[in-house]
Amino acid sequence: MDKSLLGMKVAMLLANGFSQDNMIAAQKALNEASANVRVVSPENGLVNGWDGQSWGHHFAVDTSLSTTLAADYSALVIPGGQRSIDKLNLTAHTKRFISSFMASSKPVIVMDDALHIMILTDNIKGRIVSGPANMRDVVMQAGGEWNNKAVYQDNALFTGAVDAQNRTVFISDMINHLSTSMVAKQAA
């Protein structure tokens, strides 16, 4: 068993309608690397995924977004999903939570259209990002820079387009990014 992320506590930020495929792939890889993954959500009890064209499975919420602090985690993963992004945007706690990770230079993994929440929380300006091609102009209007690579790392911010064809590569690169981050933190 891979223990490259043993001791790393990872927050997975979700609201109803999150990208279930992206969440499951990321959660599975993080668990296999021995990370402690906690679901953080504005929803109470359970959060419902979106699976293609319909609602998916329910997942237990470990902690409420309103009472959670970035200081309690080593990294943040945001799987995306437009419904989830719309709901996360309704609470000021989302901006507080994401901005705390960004201000402390902790790893933030932004999957696919989750770039929208980074824009909505004012966390894209001056950053170089990658993601779905249809987001290029929106990112640039928000003061970000665009990179055409499938996956891009700008210091602790890790972004990219994620679909069925490249999900495995994105997840593998994500685990490597978090591993490198953990090693650098231990060396400091």
C-alpha cells in the first residue's frame, strides 16, 4: 500500500450536485496513498453527487463548512460540478475557507469547472491555470493567466481539465503534487 500521504489531512469541498466521478476518483487515490480525507460541505448530514445526466449517490458530510478552518487541513480538493459551485457560491464561508488555503500556500487541487469557484471567491487573479477550454476567456477576464496544458501547477495551486479520458493522469499528477508538497513541508 502506498503511504506517500500518510499524515496528510485533506479537505474535499462539496455541495449537492458535485462531480461524482471526479470526487470518487480523487477520494480513492487519496485513500490509497494513506491520506485522511474529510468531506466538508455547507450541506448537513449527506451531500448528493451528480452522475452524468442525473443525481448520483449520497456521501456522508464529515464537517460543516461554516465551522471548518483551513488551519485544520494540509490540502484542499474541489471536484467541481456546476450545481455544487452554484451552491458553494451562496455562502461567504466558501470564500473564507478557500482564501485561507491560498493565503497559507497550502495545496489546492481544482478539478475541471471548479475553476468557477476560484473566480467567484477572487482567488484567480495573478495565477496561471488550466482547465476546460471554454473557461479560458472567463479566467483571463478575472485576471488569471491561461495555460493550454491538460494539468498545470502554479506553486501550490493545481488545476486542469478533467474528463473520462484524462482523469487517471490528473489524479496521478495530483498525488505526486501532494507528495512533493508533503516532503517539502517536512524538510522545512
